[in-house]
Amino acid sequence: MAKKKKIRITQTKSKIGAPERQKRTLAALGLKKMHQTVEHDDTPVIRGMVDKVKHLVTVEK
């Protein structure tokens, strides 16, 4: 079975002042505080979520 690709997502900007929808997107990604890093499978769903908050996070392959 092929190994799934992973991406590392790190919150680099504060969610204070962001719309509630973006705060909920960060929570759904598992990001609770600044400079926290999470790993997820590289899927279109996760990529879409990252795209909605791309100004608050950085992504590494």
C-alpha cells in the first residue's frame, strides 16, 4: 500500500479579529494556539480548509 503524503500546518498569526468561520476552521484543523503544528494527510478537503485560512498559517510538505 502506498504511503499517504502528509503536510505540516503551523499557525503563525493570531486568530483574534478573524471571522468566526475562520476560527472554526482553525479549530477543525486542530490548531488551538499560536506556533502550534499539526500533521494531516494531504487531501483536497484539508487543502481547502488551509486555503481558507492561508493568511494565518504556513504549510510544509
